[in-house]
Amino acid sequence: MKSVALSMLLAGSAAAFAPQQAATSSSAASSLDAMPDRLWDSMVDKNERSKAIPFLPRAAKLDGTMVGDFGFDPFYLSSIPKNWAGFIQPPQWEETDGIDTLYWMREAELKHGRVAMLAWTGWVAADGGLGPVPLRFPGAMYSVENIPTSYEAHNILVDQGSMTFLLLAVAFVEFCTSGVLVEVSKGENDREAGDFMLDPLQILKGKSKEEVDDWKLKELQNGRLAMMAFAGIATQSALSDATHAFPYI
């Protein structure tokens, strides 16, 4: 009698638990199905490793087709899904196709690289590092007596008012050149990022695509080096009073 009662009790317990487990499994499956797709899945190529950082998956946009693409994007910034056209023209004005992150970043990289190449050359030249005498604009206000070093130039020229003119000149250039980005965002222009068709010496005229790409790669690599070089020279110059002047040691 006791055996029968115990069997019935165990059978009842098993029957009570079985539906609950099934319900739990079904609920878990439904929750997983309802979860949105992870943004990470669209930002990386899980089947390929980064050439620059082999222990990380390749950024989805860096497939090696763009000149200067070595796969270096450890934070996957190039894969951020964002329309950058709003920085040029408010989206309320008109609907556009937009500008994707990779295009915007290449445009910015080229612009910063070009400015850095000019900035490093100008910093060193004004301190006399590229010749027997410092290269300065004519006039007493730009002389070594008034501006001893490039490190001290910024604050002095702000007080003089020269930097205000420079700010306005740069703003005018930026305003004019941003027009082509509006055309790109509207799909009216298929120009490559950073290409302003500026080749006064006709260096690229008659060149093959391979030769043109080689020149573009040289510009990119020199620009990247110049950005690091300018950061280095500005930092080194600021270390102490003794490092303000060339050779900054």
C-alpha cells in the first residue's frame, strides 16, 4: 500500500514538472527570437581577420578596395551607421542619400593630413630649421624680435589680430568646398573623398590608374606621418623654455 502511494506521488510530481519545463523552454526561445539583431554583427566580418590587427575581426567596410586601406580600425569607427550629411546641410532642408561614415572619415583624414604637412613644414621653417635663416612673412610684426619661435606665435598673433584673419579665410574656404559634399550627399557627384581636382602641375595627367593610386597612397602615408610629426613637435616644444626653439632639445 505504501509502495502504491509513493508511486502515485512520484508520478504526480513528474507530471506537474513536465509542462512547466516545456513552458520555460518555449518562453526562452521566444525571448531569443524577439531580441533585436546586434549592431556588432553588421560592423565586422566574422569570417576574416584584420590585416593590421590579426587577433580582431575585419571591420566590415575595410575590404581593401580603398587606397591606403591597411585594415587598421581597432574601434570599428568606419562601421558606424551614421549619415554625416547633416553636418553640412540640415536634413530638414531636403532629403538626400547622405554621406556614410567611411567616406566622411577619408575626407577628414586627407584634409587633416594635408594641413599637418603644411603645419609641420611651416613650424620648422619659421624657426630656421630648413635653411640658414628663419622663413617669415615680411614686416616687423612677423620678425624674430617680435615672434621668437613658432611655439610662441599663436598667442602673439591672436593678440595682433592676424589669427582672426586666418580664421575667416579658413572659414571661407571651408564654406566654399563644402558645396561639393552637398552634391555628393544628393547623389549628384561621384567624386572620391578628398578629391578637389587640384593638380596645377599636371602630375597625374596621362597616368594609369595604378600610377594614380600610387600617388594617392604616397599622399596618404605622408599625411598620416605628418599628423604624428606635428603632434610630436608641438608637444616637444612645450616641454620647457629650453625646447621652444629649433632643434627643440
